[in-house]
Amino acid sequence: MDMSLFLFKFWGWYCVIFFFVLSFNPKRIRQIVDDLQDQKFTILISFIAIIIGLINVLLHNVWEANISLLITLFGWAALLKGILLFTYPKLIVKWITLFNIKFVQVLYILLLFIGIFLLNKAYGIVLY
């Protein structure tokens, strides 16, 4: 399987699954923010984000003006989020808590559309 195709599926399903989980259980957003106060949880989450982001960047670092750029940006965002959360946990947690829950919900709706777009690109459901 082509690496781009695999990552279209991975990030597409990731976005769609998180949209539905957080839509049906909005308390989970507050719980995640509260759990970030725990240093052990923060270290674990930052390591996971670094690993996922680094794997994505090493396997798919394509800077072309097409859909592949979106996958590259997802990888770099995950990597940078992990590094910043590991390096400056209190500052990043404070910054995250400044976000309004409604903004987070708008962001997740945007992620749903991006996820559907990526899944469509991977599976070719609607041809355009």
C-alpha cells in the first residue's frame, strides 16, 4: 500500500472517530484538559504525539501543493505539539485552557470535514 494512501486513511479515520467520540461525550474535552494537569499523563501524551508525528514526518514529508501537503502538516503538527507539551507542559496546558469549549467544537467539526475529505481521497467514494 502506498504510504500516502495509508496516511490518508489513518488521519481520515482519526479525525472522524474523534469527532464522534467528542460529539457524543462533550465532557471528554474537559476531562482531557483536566488530565493534562497530571505530569504523568502529560508526559505519556507528549511521547505518543512525538512518536506519531515523527513516524509521519519520516515516512511522508512531501511539500507539494496538493493533498499530500495536508498529511505532512498533520505529521508536523503532531510532532510540534508533542515537543512543546513535553518541553513546556505548564505553558501549553495554560494555553489550552484559554480555549473556549465552543471553539474546540468548531475545530472538531472542521476536523470531521477534513476526515471525510481524506477518507474520500483514500477510498474514492465520490469522484470529482
